[in-house]
Amino acid sequence: MKDHIRRCIYLIDQFNYIRLIAAIISLITLFIAVNTQNPINNDGILYLQTAEAFANSGWQEAIKHFNWPFYSIFIAWLSKLTHLSFENSTYVLNAVLLVIIVTSFIALIEESGGSRFVQFLGALIILSHPQLHHYQHYIVRGFGYWAFSLLALLNFIRFYKYLKWRYALSWGIFISIAILFRPEGLVICCFGPLVLLFRSETTLWNKLGNTLKAYSFNIIVISIIIAWWLNMPNRDITQLGRLSEFWHQLQNGLILLSANINEKAVIISQTILNDYSKKWDLTMVISGLCGIYLYKLVETLWPVHALLFGHAFWKRLMPAEKDIKKVIIYFSILNLVIPAIFLGQRFFVLSRYLMPASLLLLLWTPFSLHYIMQKWLDKKTVIKNNFVFPVLSIVFLIMFIYAFVPPNQSKAYITTAGTWLKHNMPQQSKLYTNNFSLSYYSGKKFMEWDISVNLITPEWSSGDFVALKTKQKHYEKIENTLLTLKLKPGKIFANKEGDMIAVFEFIKNK
């Protein structure tokens, strides 16, 4: 068996098309993920509506829907170019972005000193990564940010190694595109090139000159934006959209962080702790936030990958030059700090905010997997490690196979309900619902209403519809209540888990 594995390793080391094959596989997994009847996520609906607003009325209308609308603008442009619907254009755009993520990730492993077989392991890891696979059927700006931030880092590392202008300009271009998807890329853009000041075997003036090179494209872009803004009539910093938020964070971010944590510490000391334990209020808040952050990071990175990263980092298994590892570690820290500050200010953090850092930490995992495999093949490990590689092989094989399994379609009933409403509601009728997705699929501007939280009864007109998302165990109570409000029960759309959409129609007494 081990001889067969060695032969496979030799063949893979001679193979030149790892990135191409990985790109094709990523497109297949994306097609499987999006080819379901599950409804689009709420953020995705917002982006599609913003794209429609831009296509119909331009920039001013788009920014009213969402104040950083560039992802939606890309969708609108692609839709105009391909004549596809906004939804299908989004999936085409996400397919391109996913290919960039996968190929850039493998290229970064190569720049880190990974052999072709280590690159193959990296391809296996990124293609089967559960969190990345989870987001494939979502419409999220994160795909663009993850793709172009990885591409930007790849070119920055090449600039760090070779100090050529083309890599400096490529870094500036790609990080600027990443910013168009998520404005927190400004942090990476502003602070990333500073690592050049610590480049070894370089004089101080050369360090400053190289740093200025890395900033050159972005300095030009910022100068153009400032000149454009200064020539605007009645200019206001809010006209810069979320750029004003970045400026506000630069000025007051740490102050806001400290104030928020101290405020929560005071609340805990007043409501939970007694006189003997009040001094631990700040400790409780900070340790709680650290616990949340660590849990979400491991959940995003995935436990087995977190262990492999820790093993590779501790053993120093990445063979890249010391300076290249310094760059990867520095950018990883920057990407870890951004969601940490967000968590301290907002007291929540989502997995997709931690994906940029997770993708960089994942760069270490194929080196750990390769090391464990080599030890297993060489029979130089102790008995307890003899089963580690076989177990890891089974785990990654299962994850890789799972990448080709279509997502659970337990929410397809929402799409079906929305489509039914679109074909059966009169044009002049209003839709009252507690589910945002129904508005999109029914093509109706909805009135948000939920019988469980709204005590005020709307002024319904004849032919108006109410569609409520609820549980089957609550349906009878809701039905009895709505009958008293002169609503006639209609269609029910449900899944096997007991979730349902109950449709009612208002019938006015003659």
C-alpha cells in the first residue's frame, strides 16, 4: 500500500496542471451548490435589488439601497454584458471569484515553498473546506473580498521577493478591487506594506523606497478620489459612503472599543456581581469576548485544520524563506485584528468575517499533512502516530466527497411559496409577511407583519394576502386568530422539519 502511495506522490510531483484541475472541480462544486430550490439569503436579495436599482436608475439610487454597492454594480454590469438575469449573473461572478480563491491559495502554497504534492494537498484542503463550501450557495460580497485579497497578497509576496514594479502595481490594483467588495480591505491596504520596513538585507532608504512603491497605485487612486470629492458641490464626508466609516475608525476605533467594553463591564458589575467580585467585571467581559472569538475562529477554520495549523506552526514546517513567512504571519495578524475590533465594538462576529484570516492560516495545513504522511511512510514514528495519517486521510476524503453533495433543501418550501404567490396574487393586492424572502420570490413589495409580535391589525383590502413563516405546532393557534380577523386559510407550504409558510387571504364581507 505504501509503495502505491509513493508512486502516486511521484506522479503528482510530475503533474503540471494542479491549479487547472482544482479550478474545474471548484466550478463543479459551485454548480451543485447553487442548483437547488433553497431561497437566496437575505443579504443576497439586498444585493440583487441594489443591482436592479443601479441598472434602472444609476449610482444614486443604488447607494440608497446599500451604501457600498460595488458588488451589486459588478452584478449589473455582468447582467448587461451576458443578458443573464441578475441572479444567474451573480452565480457566474461568484464562479470566477471562487476559481481565483482556489488558484491563488495553491499559488501561495507554491510561493511558500510547497512542492507539487504539497500543492495537491492544498488543493484538496481548499476544495473540501467546510466553511468555504457552506458559502457557495450564498450571495455574499465576501467571495470578491477573499479572492482579490488573496491575489493581492500573492503579488505582494512576489514584490517582497523580487522588488519589481509589476508586482507592486498588481498588489495595489488587486487590493483596491478587494476594497470595492468590503471596505475593511482599507486596513490591509494601509498597513500591509509596512512590513517592507522590516525586510532583511536592505538599507533604510531602500526600505522606504520599496514601501513607497507598494503604496504608489493606491496613492494615485486616493488622490483622484480626494480631487473628485473636493470638486463636488456641497461636499460632505458622508458622500464618500463607508470610506467615512474607515476614517472614523482610524480616529476613534480604539476609543469606541474601550468605551464599549468598559460600559458592559459596568453593567455586569451592577447586575450580576456582588461587592466581593466587582473587581473582576472587566476580566469577565474580556475573557468572554476572547472565548467567543476563539470559538468562532476554530469553527471557521474547522477543528482538524486548526490542529494541523498549530502543528505546522509549532514545528515550523513551512519551508519558505524567513522573510516570506514573516509576510504571511503579518497579514494573518492584520486579518485577525479586524474582526477582533469588530467583536469588541459590536459584541458579535460572523464566520465570514474570519474567513480572510482562516484562508491564510490554512496555508500551513498542507505542510503539516505532508509531514505526517512522510513520517508514516518512513515508519519513523512511534506507535501512537501510526494511525494518525490514515485517520486524517479518511477525514479529508469524507470532506472532499461531501463537497459534491447538494445542500439540504429544507428551505425550498419558501421558494415554492413565493413562486405560488407570484402567480396567484392579483396585481393590486398587498402582501403581509414576516419573511423577507417571500417578497423577492413573489415580486411584491411586502408589508412586514407578524401576528405574534404585532398587536395592531393592518387595514386590509379585499384580495390582500398574509403569508406567515411559522412552525406546524403553532399553526392551529395562528389559524384561529386569523379567522377572527376575517382571513381565509389558503395554501400551506412545509418541510419535513416542521417549518411552514401559511397563506391566508382577506375576504371582505359584502
